[in-house]
Amino acid sequence: MHPDADELLFLLSGRIRLRLELVDGDREVEVVAGQAVVVLRGTWHQIYGDEPGQLLNVTPGPVVRRAPARSLDAEPSPRAAQQILNDRADRPESDHLSQ
């Protein structure tokens, strides 16, 4: 079960059975090479390999909002620089050597 997004299953080769646990009862689907199935977000499912093969699955993770990236060569703000100095001053001398 994937709580964050739908899952795409694309069978490259072989044969599988996909068991879906749905609200109105379980459903089993046979999938053969070249077929794709989308398992909707939140659906419990199991995959049974009926013959050897390759399965490609794509399951996006949760959306994470991040602050815009800063350039690595950007100078820290004066406030950030002072915080770094304060943090280092609070540590024992042996910790400074590892930096």
C-alpha cells in the first residue's frame, strides 16, 4: 500500500498476478509482458510471479516542499556567519580540529 501516490506497474517480461484488496472485495488481475496496471493510492496489493520476468514499478514519494537552493559559492549572511562563530565558540577545542 502506498499512501502518497498511485503506483505504475509495467511488466517487461514474464507473467504475474496482481491481487487488489478493494472496498467491494478482492480482485485478482493477470498481467502479461507489455501490459501496465495502475494501483490507486491507498490500495493494498500483492504481486505473485507466475513465471520469471522483469517488472518496472514507479511509485512517487511524498511531495516535500523545500526552500530554494542557494549557490554553493554564495556568502553567508552576516547573521548566519555570526551564528556559525557562536556555535564554534560553544564547543570544546577538540571539536574545532575536526572541521
